[in-house]
Amino acid sequence: MIDIHAHVKRDRTTYNYLEQELLDDMKKNNITSRVVSAIEGKSIQDQNNYIADFVSRYPDQLIGCAVINPKEDNSIDETRRVLTLPGIKMIEFNSLEHGYYPDSCPNLDPIFDILEENRIPVKVFTGIGARSMPQQWAVHAKRHPNLPFIFLHIGCFDYGYGCVDVAAENENIYVETSYQYEIQVLRKAFSTLPKEKLLFGSSYPTVLTKSSVNVFDMFDLEKDYLNSIYYKNAAVLLE
């Protein structure tokens, strides 16, 4: 089982990252590999350096995902830099966390040019408020057809139905399943999208991994379909 979306928790008092808790959670829930990023820290650069170090110490279990804030002046240089760090296989963008509109942030296109050239999959937050609409990110997916985009949470609470439509219309858009518990949205995704477009994620530690794993029990999905969601599709993207 490959968890395509997780973060490492940071103690708010000691500022230490709780690595063992993450690893124990993987073992408890039979997660073979986990794509992990850090969204809390002293700076984006420090967070990305830490993730590279963390995953390098557990190369059989962890896969690194750097975080980029395109509002920062050095975000294009930081993108180039993180691609030289060990273990970094994905890049994550969170327009809600960092406060920008994806369709009007000027640094995004040159960043995506770099990532497209290097075939580095992109994860983008979708689903809450006016800064995380799937349609905003789809503008970039259309401009960069050779760049895989993973729309996190299938549009979450606000944009689930539209997120499925956007993924169906764009060959390079995939959807990740954590935080999406609306049965009708999931049913639409399973009935509309090819099984190759769905990716399992836990959103650990903000969501119980067990809940993310077991959400599929509500649906009568064939074993091959589940295997595609749980690990096959992620393995292809991470090649």
C-alpha cells in the first residue's frame, strides 16, 4: 500500500518532528511506502531540507515531497534547488495554507515549466474556499499537459463534484482520496474516472489513517480496482 499524501507532525512545544509516530502509524495500518512532506517549520527551505534528510534515513519506507510557496521571491530558485536534494520525488502546493489564488500567481508557470521538464509529479490542495478551486489549478494542467497533477482530497468539502469533472476532462489530472467522505462524490469518481486516475492518500496526521484506508469498504469495488487505488497508480507515477 502506497500512501501518496502525508505530513510529518511537529511538536508545537519542542519543535521536533515526530518521526517515530509516523513510522509506527505506517506499521499499524500496513502502509508499505508513504510520500511525506513538512508544512510546518522555520522556513520552506528548512522544511524541505529536513524532509530530504528524513526520507534518506528510511529509503525503503519514505518518499520525499518538497513544499513550494510560489508567493516567495525565491520560489523558482527553491524549486530548482529541491530537485537536487536526495529522495525528493514530488512537489506540493497549498494555496489555502500560503494564501494565493492559483490562477493569478505569476511564479507558478515558470515553476511548472521546470517540473514538467523533469517529469516531477505535482500535488495541489483543492477543496476549501476561493483559493483552492480545481478549475483554478486546471488552468495550469492544460498549459502543462506532460506534467502529472494530483488534485488532493478530490476537491474536499466544497468542490468534489467539479473536481471529478475536471479530472475526467484532463488526461494529466489525477485525484487523491483523503478527506473525501461524501458518498455521492466518491461514487461519481468511481463510476466516472478510469481506475488509473485515483490515488490513495491518508492525510496523516490530521486524519486517522485507518479511516482513509477503510473508506473504500462502503463501495463494492473489484480487487483490481482497489489495487490500482492503493498502490499500482502511485507506483507508476513514482517510477
